[in-house]
Amino acid sequence: MTEATLGTSIRAGMGSESALALAKVLGGIGALLTMLGLAPVIGTPAVIVGWIIVLAAIALVSSTINDKPVFYFGTVAAGLQIVGSIGLYFVGRSIFSYLSGGSPSYPLGFWGSVFGSLSVLWIVAIASSIFLYMSLRTIGSRLNAGLLGTAAIIFVVGEATTIILIGFVIALIAQILIAVAFFMMPEHLPLSLSASTSRTQTMPAATSSTPSALGAPTSREMAYCTSCGAKLVPGAVYCPYCGARKLA
């Protein structure tokens, strides 16, 4: 899935204002859904859907401000978050099965395997939060929505400190701030960015006739008689000085 197939297809037939208005709603709703990870039954599906919606919002903004790295970083972040959510779901099921009387066999013992799995998921979560920060920081700076970047860096801190549990609270606060930041995101491009985008879209393509248009002499204007070397009038067929026919 690329920005062209996601953001541009969603944005088809929309202006920049409509695209940003839709992005702020999608981003806010998606961020709220990502907070439901610990909810029974619906937790993991809600998180997956939430990150997909957030990615759609990022794709819209990326297409609107013409900044592809924003989409690429957002894609990596959302993908890692989804992988982490699925992994956490299976770890949770294994713990539940073990505590319910199951007797799974693991090379390092049950709890050793759980610890190893959670360590991997912790690294995945940190990597995801860093990519999300790079994406949202750029969006915040380009659209004058600084709260997005602030919320994203808090999310990084939260994911990095989940190993001491307090990180879960910090990450939850960050997700709330990300949702609020999306809902508060402006629906208009800043004047400087709007003017830059307009110039990019209206700039004429260079053609082979550009030197002539800028006043540079062409080969026809600088024709000389091949017989006597006199400068010829543009369009002349015969040399007015020696009468020789000009060669094509």
C-alpha cells in the first residue's frame, strides 16, 4: 500500500481544506480506538482498526502537504503497532491458558518464554513510537500543530518506560493527547506552505524553446552566408551581397 493508493485515492475530488478536515476527524477517532488495547474481546481488533484509521489520516496529510516521508514513517509506526498488538494478544492468551491449568512446554520454562516475548514486543513498541514521532513531528511543524509533536515524544517516553509499568500510564496520556491534537489540527494550510504548493503545481515545464523565449539568439537569427560570410537577414534565401543561395 502506497501513499498514492491510500491518501490520494481518499483525497480524490477533495480540496486541501476538505482533506485536512477529514484527516483531523480520522486521526482523532483512530487515536481513541488505539487506547482500547486492554479491553476484553474487542481490544486487539479495536487497536488494529484504530492504527489503520490513523494511517489513513497521515496519508491524507502527507498527500496534502506533499511530504512522502511523513507517510512512510507513519506506515512503519502503524505496522509495528499492529504487530505488537497481535503479539501481545497471543502472549496474554498463553498466560491465561497457563493459569487456567494448562501445561505448555517451553525450552526456557513458561515464564522465561513470556519474558522473552515481552522483551521483543517492548523493542517493537519503542521502534514504532520513534517512527510515529518522526511522522507527527513533521505534520505538526508543517501545519502549525505543535501538540502533535509534543504528544508523540511523550508517547516515545511512555513506550520506553512500560518496562517499569508507569509507562503504560504515560503512553495512555500520550494517546489521549494525540487524539486531541488531531481534533485540533487546522483545516487550512499555512499561507507559506499553501503558496509553495501552488507554485509547485503551476510551474511550467521547461521546453526546448526556452532559450528563444528568454531572448537568446537562435541558429536562424544568426545565419551567415556560406560563400562570403556576410550576416543574413532572417528568412533570406539568397545572400544580398554575393547572390549565393543560402544552404539549408
